[in-house]
Amino acid sequence: MKTAKGCFIYKIFICLFFILTLSCSQDQINELKKQVTAGRPFPDDVMETVMDMCHVPGVSIAVIIDGQIDWVKGYGVYQNGKPERVDSTTLFQAASISKPVSAVVALRMVDKGYLTLDEDVNLKLQSWKIPENEFTKNEPVTLRRLLSHSAGLPMHGVPEFEADDELPTLVQILEGEWSTSAKPVYPFIEPGTMYKYSGGGYIVLQVLLNNITKRPFAELANELVLQPAGMVSSTFEQPLPKHLWPHAAVGHHLTGIPIKGRWHTLPEQATGGLWTTPKDLACFMIELWRSYKGKSDKLLPKNLAQEMLTRQIDNFGLGLSLPNVGVSRFQHGGGNAGYRCQMTLSIEGGDGFVIMTNSDSGEKLIWKVFELIGHAYGWQT
């Protein structure tokens, strides 16, 4: 049973967990802890109880121990009121967890010599250029800064579109032409001086990769990352191809009502457009961890994997959060309309989890499930 290697998860998130669970009975959670065991998927009735507490229709979970998938299982339904059950192959929107996967696509291009981390990206951008202003006089926007959210660009979140909306181009989004209330993306802080989470920066990344390769981002990501990492069920295609609709969980509002048209579409694929499963994301994290350890080069050579998992500014590496409390780990969360998800892995021991839900209330469930996993594996102190 895990102790020291796994306790980082409990220590880091327990405060947030208590805040999010004030409305639910801790006595119920304590009773559920008696029914969970390391190495085994949670019993269905345990997860049904947690899902009812949090008003989440469906959830899928992967647990990772010692750099290997320990178990994967789906619970609940694709859509409220429908019989189709979630399983380990059910697709969910990864939302911002798309960003670290996209970061690896970019680093693969660095490894191939098409990009460098510290070159002005305007030298390679063709269909659109980052507007130059007083903030870029001394410091350029570079790939390193795009990936670490230190490029000085705005747009924390990115627009999502309903099924019957006309989709704008990426350039139209960057220029602020997709809506009368939208603003263009341009530097508003000197690049390299401050961490400022920016979905807009990852739109620039997608345009950059399109311009360099002349290939669709989904195709490039599939070749360079999804297939090498063993993410066999995943795709960046937007809109989601119709043949995959039967395999995709429907997003739900906090009220439990399904999202209009099942889910939203994001042309900003690199920012939030990945459809995937916890098993596939677990494979991604494990393969990245193996690259970092020098055990594999399927995704990245050791030097680039270590660069990715090195703090660039504040507690952020290249595409991943690297909190400075507890045992070293890398992580990222995500939230599109109707979906909430989280992935975390210990750098030292290779222990962690991926949890994906099809509800705006999924964050509450994520931290309840985390406490149950922590208890089962002896992660709590």
C-alpha cells in the first residue's frame, strides 16, 4: 500500500476538497471509504452514491501506480434519462487538458528542427502576426512563452460554439471578429515578465503549427503524439465526427439539463478541443514520465521532457502546472461547458489519477473521488 509517494495528492488538494464538499455529508464519504480497496475499481454502488451527491450523470476514472495503469472504469450514463452506460472507452471533452498534449506536439516540432523555444514566433507565423506594440519592444513572444503562459497575451478562456453556430476561423478569433463584443489578441504585458494563463496563446500556437506544416492540427497531433502515446481512442477533430457521436458522453449544465446539441464545438483545438478518455490521458502522462526518466523516447527525448517539466515561470512548466508544495508532480485540469476533468502524476513515483465527468458540477465529484482513491492506496496522512 502506498504511503510517502502518494500522499502528495492528499496534502495538496485536501483544503480545496473541504471547501467543495461543505454541502455534502462527510459521514457518507467516510462510510464509502470502507468499501474501496487498492487495485480494484470502486464498486458501482459507491460511485452511484457520489454521483448522486454531486449531480453528475457520468464519470470515468483511471488510477496510475508506479508508472502503470492500475485500473480504469466508467460509471453512470452518457446522458440523463438515457440508458447508454459510460465505460472505459467513452469519450469526454478534455477542455484545457488539451494544452499539455498540444505542448508536446510543439516540442516534437522543436525536436525535428522546425521550431526553437526562444525564437520570435512572428518569424515563422504567416497567416497572422502578433501585433507589435510597446510591450514587445524589448522582448518577443516565443514558443517557450506561449507554452508557459508568459507571452503577455490575453484571453484566459476561449469561445465555444453551439451545434448550429457558424464557426469562425482562428484568425477571426485572434482578430476579435467572431463577435461584436470580442476583443483582438495582442500583448498587454511585456513577454517573459509575468505568468498569465492564456488560451489565446495556444490559439497562436495552433496557427503557428498550421503555418509551418501546412497540415490540419488534428492530423499533426495524431501523428506526433496521440498514436506514439497509445491514445488510441482520442481525437482533436472539431466538430467531433458523426461516427464518434455514439461513443461521446453528452455534456450537462449544473441543473442536469444536457447541453444544447449535446456539446459545444471548439475550433481552438490546441487550447481545448481534445476528445479523449482517462485511459488515454493516463497513457500520455505515463509516456511523458518515462521520457523524463530517460526510459523511453516515444514522445520526447529526455532533455525536452525535462525542459517541459521544469518551472519556467512561477509554478508552470511547458504546458503543465508544477506545484511547488509536496512531492514533485505535474498536473492540469480542464473545464468546457458540460465537462470537468483533472489529471495528476507524481514525478518521483509515477502515482496519480485521471478523472473525467460530463457535468458542470463535476469538480465537486473529482475531489470526492480523489479522497476515496487516496484512502484506498494509503495516500492520506
